[in-house]
Amino acid sequence: MNKTRHRRISRRRFLQSGSALLAASLVGGAGAAESATTPPAVQRILRRAGASEARGPRVIVVGGGWSGLTMAKYLMRFNPRFEVTLLDRRESFVSFPLSSPWLAGQVSLDFLSHSFYEAANNHGYRFMHAGVIGFDRESRRVYTDKGYFEYDYLVLAPGIEYDYTRIGIDDPFEQQRLFQHYPGGFVAGSELLTIKRKIESFNGGTFLLTVPNGDYRCSAAPYERACMVAAVFKRQRLRAKVLLLDMNPGITIKAEGFTRAFEELYGDYIEYLPSSEINGVDIDGRRVLTVFDEYRFDDAVIYPPIRASSMIEEAGIANPEDPQKAPSTDPFLYNVAGDPRVYVTGDSRSQPFSKGGHTAHSEAQYVAEVIAAHALGREIRWRSPQTMCFSAVDIDPLESMSIITYYKFDEHSGQFAFDRTHVVDDWDPQGGQASLAWAEGMFEDMFYR
Ligand SMILES: Cc1cc2nc3c(=O)[nH]c(=O)nc-3n(C[C@H](O)[C@H](O)[C@H](O)COP(=O)(O)OP(=O)(O)OC[C@H]3O[C@@H](n4cnc5c(N)ncnc54)[C@H](O)[C@@H]3O)c2cc1C
């Protein structure tokens, strides 16, 4: 066969193919069209998703986590003329906050699980179960597996992703294998189901947990989880050790309380090793490798460092200087540099606020007001998000510690710093009850009231 002709035909076929059209559409925006040979699945993606004619500005919120749910509700509250659509690739919501007490049997899965549809009905916006593929800022379109949506404002609240390259796992296949066998339990609800089963079926030996370095999601949660796993082993009088490898030089938050808990409650169960810079995992051999040592385990939960959603990098709005690929956004208004139509909130934000649900919730109320004001040609004053975080330490009954803080902008350093911080690092049953009341209040606000 004539090789040149074969190459030409292949190239023409490729250009006619759905994936090329999809790629052209995503890169080139509105210009792409369907052809007769475009596979139906791709045609669906290239069409406008079923949407009514807008009554007012269309706002698309990507991600129905703590940030996106709060955002959708408060956008409607601040401007009932907005046409708000919340998109999430998950069909239902499962809370990460309070998931560690759930691992230890202190709350039910029902308590953590809520319906996106109910939230949307109660607050007057639309929820679509759709996975976002990308967006084009020129044509103001968001492409999903259900078709594309047009927007006047776009809010990106897609949360975080794991970055396994920072623990020496570069091969995507190996990353997937590590995720599947030893999930970190910080991104998807199904990871939590796997982890609960691991804890319940553990027969003894070394159960390894890791704490990532960098600006990771929920500073206290890996230490809280170590306490909850140790509490289960202690209750079962299991001959088991929780080996907590911390990539940081020490406990990053509520250090006094967690140090005391590790010694007083779990001296026989938790071995805590700070400054454990992980640079490899032998998945089949069940070993974690650090710069100086290797640690064998019988089972593990491996939480690697994290990064902002790759959707942000793919759209060309990530800060190239930032190892976590956070977006280049205005630190006070949250919009993408030079684009007052696109905002990034929640754990994907660029500001160094604690990556917590409560932070995301209070921040989203402020940013919803910023967007509502922008639509009216107005501005509002910056206000700090609030971080409030409970950490479960003991069980039967649940006993917790807590921290509450705000942030201020320091003009000298040009950085944000903590402001008005209050730490309660003594755990007790009142703290445990307060944590349940806090979560209930948050769920009420995001879903029902
Ligand atoms: C174990 C654990 C314990 C925690 N404990 C606490 C606590 O006690 N207190 C506290 O305040 N915080 C806690 N947190 C942190 C809290 O869960 C996060 O900070 C919070 O979820 C951040 O909200 P978010 O909306 O930014 O991200 P998320 O809640 O992760 O939501 C992101 C959403 O975006 C969706 N999404 C992503 N990509 C796409 C796409 N391409 N298409 C469609 N949808 C997409 C996801 O499905 C997800 O629903 C804890 C976290 C963990 C893991």
C-alpha cells in the first residue's frame, strides 16, 4: 500500500472522527460542528444540554461539595433572578466531615448522606448529574458528558485531586493501582467504604496511615483518623499498631491535644513518625519507602500530597509557579485574573485558607454576594472566611476537640495570616456532641432550610 496515501486517509479520517471534533470544540470554542460520522455519544457532548430560556443571568456552578452547594443556595438568595445550575458527577452527597467517627461506628451513613435534588428543590436552583469535561471562556460554555451549558458566570468548585508524583509514583497505571488498593479517603466517598471495610476486617499487625505535606485537605483529619482507627483496635483488644507516617516535621494542628491523645489513650496502639518524606510505595510488597527507611505494612491508607483539580490547569488558568496548580485568581474577589465571569472557590482556591468544609461554606456565602453585586454593577467589602473544625479523639461516647479561626491580610508580607484563633485541645463528650450539632446545622443549611 502507498504509505503517503494511507497517512493522508488516516489523517482525514481522524479529522472526521468524534474525538477530533470534540477536541476542536473544546479548544476552539463555538466553532466546531457535528458531522454525519460523529458517534452518537460524542454528538451528545457537542450539543447544548436541555435548558430553558434564561430569565436572568445564567450561573453554572461546577461541583456540589461544601462550596458549590452553599454557592448555589446563596446565589439564589442574593439574586432570585439568577438561573443557577449546579453540576456534579456524583449522584448523591456524602460528607467527609464526621466520616472518621463513622469509620469508628459513632454516626450512621444516613447522617452523612444527602440528596442533591432535595437541596435544589428546597433552594430553587437546578441540579444536573453531569461530569464536566472542560470549559471555554471565549464562548462561555461548559462542556459535560450531558452536553454543554452556556454561562454568564461560572463558579469552579471541583475540590482536589491526589498528586502521587510527589511520593515518587509517576506512572498513571501505578497511581491507579495504588489508589485502588490503598485509597487515601480524601476525595471520593467510595474510598471511605473501602477504608471502613479494611478497618473492620483487620486481623492484627501494622495498619499504616500517612499525612501529606504541602497545603493538604483538612489539616487535622489524618490525625483524627489515626485516633479513630486506634480506638477501634483498642475496643477489639486487637494486637495491632497504627503506624502514622507524617511527611511534615510535626503534627500540623492541635498538636498539644493530638500528642497527648497519642500518648495517653493510644500509647500501645499509635506509633507516630514525623519527617517521613515518602518517595516510593511497593504496592505488591506492601512497603512504603522514605528517604532513610522502609516500612512494611499489613494494610494501609495512603494519603498523598494534593493539587487543585486538573480542570483548572487544563483550562490554562493555573498559576505555573504553584506546585499544587492552584488558579491565578484575585485573592479578595476570587475571579480568574482579568475575567470577572469565572470564579474559583473551595479547596481548589489559591488562597492559603484551611481546606475545610466550614471554610468553604462561609467563603461561598461571601463569593455569592460578590457575584450578585457584580451583576448589579456594585462591589462589596472583603470579609474573611471562618474555619471551624472538630476532631474526634475518643469513642463510646464520641469525644472531640475543636478550633475556630478567621484570617487577615498582612499588608507588610502580602500574605494571609490567622486572626482571632481559639483552640480547645481538651477532648470531652460535650465536644463530641457539639461536632454532631455543627454538622447537623451545616447539612440543614446546605440541603433543607
Ligand atoms: C476525612 C475528612 C475529614 C474532614 N473533616 C472535616 C471537618 O471536620 N471539618 C471541616 O470543616 N472540613 C473537613 N474536611 C474537609 C472538607 O471535606 C473539604 O474541605 C470540603 O469538602 C471542601 O469542599 P469543596 O466543595 O471545595 O470540595 P468537595 O467537597 O470535594 O466537592 C467537590 C465536588 O466537585 C465534584 N467534581 C469534581 N470534578 C468534577 C467534574 N469534572 N465534573 C463534575 N463534578 C466534579 C465532586 O464530585 C465533588 O462533589 C474533611 C475532609 C476529609 C476528607
